[in-house]
Amino acid sequence: MTETPKVLAGEKIVCISSVDWEPIWTRKQQVMSRLPASNDIIYVEPPVTLLSPFKDPAAWAKWRKWRRGVVPWNKNICLYSPPVVAPFGNMFRWVNDLNQGWISLFLRQILRRLGWTDPIIWTYLPNSLPLIRRLPRKLVVYDCVDEHSEYAGLINKQLVRDMERQLMAACDITFVTAPGLYRDKRDWAREIYYLPNAADVEHFQKAASPETPVPPEMAGLPRPVLGYVGVIREWVDLDLLAYLARARPEWSLVLIGPAGPGVDLGELQRLPNVHLLGYRERRNLPGYLKGFDVCLNVFKLNQLTERVSPLKFYEYLATGKPVVSVDMPGVRDFADVIEIASGREEFLAAVERALAEETPQKAARRLERSRANSWDSRVRFMMEKITDKLSSKEM
């Protein structure tokens, strides 16, 4: 990994994240792990509610996790799992205020013990303003990665938007990952920048290396192999995947990643040419991607995906493999190196075109485009903007 210039050195950072540190790395972990080693970071994982284990049994493991306190991950990053909170925080403001105040009791105690009097608060949660207001801080950063008000589940959409609007008005800097997010929220923020997702380019380019082995469970599959990598959530178009598998039974369709709570994979499981491999460690993903003939970006098209920067797309791009995507704003700038399709039949035709027309020159162009979309470059941009803001506040 290329070392990022240390323009944001020596700061204390509290990252209020929307995902756990493990097992699936997203923008949050990629950014925090690339900040200079001179920054001490507490990565605050999202709390579970009293009802979470009934939706996702894996949540039982987090009920007592907070008792461990701050746990070192490396020399400068520590992880903290907050205590259990009340449900319905995204439906009722008073519940969210209660939850955020509850978490602040423990987090403030940790900061006092560490002697952190003026950390940078770096949040990914639109409902976190009541927590932030109770913490010492010198700067507040909001990295908006999704249209949170469009998530499925028990949610009051207008409340989430109201809480996010108030958060952004209080933040010093806001980053957003998609053009739709920028257009929607630019009037809410003091200072806002469009900064899409990226890839760990060095890691995923291993898929193009002759030395990278294809895992045995992939090597014997009938070709061509169409592949998807990522958590299988409600926004993944499973109907489109099933259509592809039925339309071309001689092809293999491989899905790598765990299914999110409530996602029904029954239809795909019944198709003999669909292979659901489940979670695989991040370090092994280039080998699996090397076994793909085409990488699939298959989001359902709705208000949520209109305002998303598909992280997996950038990882696909860094492999050099052909990519076929549904027509969403987050990929249109790459129409010269990937296939973009609208509708099932057009998507199938795009896959066939990607298979038939692939050349070493096209693969090289995708690899070249990916180098300009690395996490190192994204973090460098964020650090420069935050450093400028810190300097202006000190003048």
C-alpha cells in the first residue's frame, strides 16, 4: 500500500461507524486504516438494540461485547462496541436522543480516561448529533455514504432526513459518495464535497497476476463464470440473477458473501448452476475474482441505489475483469470501459457482449482507470480538506 502523505498527523479521532470493523470491510475501515499512524483512533461500532438478536441471531454476540471496553486492533486503532440500546431509534426522536445520551455516558468516560480533550469526531450515522453534542471535539466530519432514509425496516423516513439535516448543519465538513446525495444535501451543509467510493487497488489487482491461484472450488466450474462479491442485502436484484441463471443454464453463477438478515435465497439455491459460496476472507478475494469471466453489479433500481456509490464496482474494476452493471448514476462515468444495461434482456445481452468482445487492451484500460480510483487518493483528498479546515479554525 502506498503511504498517504501525513498532512493530518497527530490528531485524536473518534469514528462513529455504521458497521462493525469485521468481517466485511467498507469505506469506513478503508479510510480509518489509511490515516497516518500518528493519529490515535477509536472506532465506535454501531450498537445493537434489544430486538436485534431476534432479527439477526449473530447480534447475540454483541450484547456483552461492550464490557470489554476499548480493544486495540493495531498500534493506533482501537475498537469499541457500545452497550445495548432501545429499539425504534429511527422511528421516534426521543428514543434516539435517549440512546445517544446513553452511549455518551460510556464514551465520555473512555475519553476522560485517555485524556482526549479535543478529538476530531468523524461520523457515518445521520442520527448521531445528540451523541456528538455530548462529546469534546475540535472538528466534526460527516461522511455520508448512503441515502439512509431509504433503508428497509422500521424507520421514519422524514425523521431520519430531519436528523441528518441537523447533523450536517452542525458539521464542519461533509463528504458524500454519490452525485444524487450531493444534489439533495448540498444546501444542508456548511462545506460539502463529492467523493465517491474506491478500491484497495493494489490488493484487487492481484486478480490479474499469474501468481494468484484460483481456489479449487472455483477451478472446476463450467464456464463462463459470472460472479458477484459482497453482502447480499435487500437492494441486490436476486430476480435478475435468477433470470440470468435460467436463461443460460450452461453458465455458472457464483455469489460470494453472506446474506443479510431477512434475505431469502431460496430461489437461487434451487438453481443447479448457481453457487452460493458465502463469506470468504478479504485476503482471498482476488483469487475468487480471478476465476470470474464477468463481474456483476446488480442493484435494484430505486431511490436508495440512485444515490449510492457501489463499492464493489471499484473492486471489480481493479481486477481488470469485464464488468456488467445495471444503469445507475454511480457507474455512468465508466461507460467507456464497462457494459451498462437496462432491463433483463439487455443485461443478458450485455453479458454476452462482454464475453465475446473482451480483449487484453480492454482489460488494461480498466486497470488503468482503477488506479485513479484508489482509497489512497480518496483519503489524501479528505485529509487535505480536513487539514485546511483545522488551519482556518486556528487562525
